[in-house]
Amino acid sequence: MKANSIKEEARRLLDKLPEEVTWDDLMHEIYVRQAVEAGLNDSKAGRTTDVEHVREKFGLSK
């Protein structure tokens, strides 16, 4: 994402939050947004692991 669009998205994010928002609330929203974008970029780039492989690796059932 380009710097200008990050600023625009930050403004949109702030506009969606309630007036009584805390710094912690804001930081959480930014963190979640960044984590989701990173995950989407990894997925688009093919940097994923099949769920069956993860289950097998950690001994998890379906």
C-alpha cells in the first residue's frame, strides 16, 4: 500500500471509531488491519501452509 493511501485508510479508520476511543483501541485496530493485510499479501504470494500439514505437524484432529 502506498504511503498516501495508508494515510487515507488511517483517517477512514479513525472516522469509524467512537468518540471515546482510547489509544489502546486505536493501536489494536491498526494492528488487526496490518495483520490482515500481511496475511492477504502472503496468500497472494503463495506463502501458505495447507491446514492438513499444520494439523499433522501439531497432532491436531479435524
